[in-house]
Amino acid sequence: MEVMSEPQPSHISSLKTGLACRCPRCGQGPLLKGFLTIRDSCPDCGLDYGFADPADGPAFFGMSLVGVLGMIAFMIFEFTVRPPVWVHMVVTLPLLALACLAVLRPLKGWLVAEQYVHKAAEATFSSVGGHGEGSPWKGGDRR
């Protein structure tokens, strides 16, 4: 019986595979199914995507990025063209919303790839004793 070891990536860039929404291990298989749903595993190399939990990171980074760049573009447009408010409602607002949606997939792929590369896991906490045990402030060693 042959034991399969995890294939080592041949210098796969987490940025390139992430932005392309590809498997962080092989760089070939798709990471997402649908618009933002992470697959259970890679159809090419079999990597289990159970570790992947980017949570609200893609939305936060996407809105921050689009917000800063969008505000710069908005201000340039406002101060050079001076359009009426309805133009911003019809043009600027939909453009900002579409830009936020456009960056969600690549950012989600990139965050999952970074989680894989850095072996990120949920935080675990352990207690070293009861509250205040061994503390110099609770009747312990006061020097």
C-alpha cells in the first residue's frame, strides 16, 4: 500500500492563484463554485478546502479599496466636471457598487490562498490555571 504525501507546490504564487480563484496547492483546479461559494475540495489535486474561512475579509478589503479609490475618482470628477447630483446617483453610485462586486471573488481567492500558504487556523486558547493563581497581585509572591 502506497502512502500518498502532500505534493509540494513548485513556487506557486499565492497572489496569482488567489486572484485567479484557483487551488492554492496545484494552481489548476477551481476554488469557487458559483459566485462566492468555496468548493469542498479541488477537483484536480483533491485538496480539502475545509481550512478556508475568509469570513468578511473580502468584503471589508473590497469596500475599503473601492472606497478609497472611488472617492479619489469621485472628487476628481466632481471638481473638474461639476455634474449635477443626479449624475452621481445614476453613474457614480452604480459604478462603485459594481466595483465592490467585481473585487469580491479575487479577494476571496487571495485570502484563501494566503490561509493555505501560512497554514492559518482558528485560534485556540488554553487556561494555565484558575483566575489569579500564581499572580503576584493575588497574594502570591510579592517582592
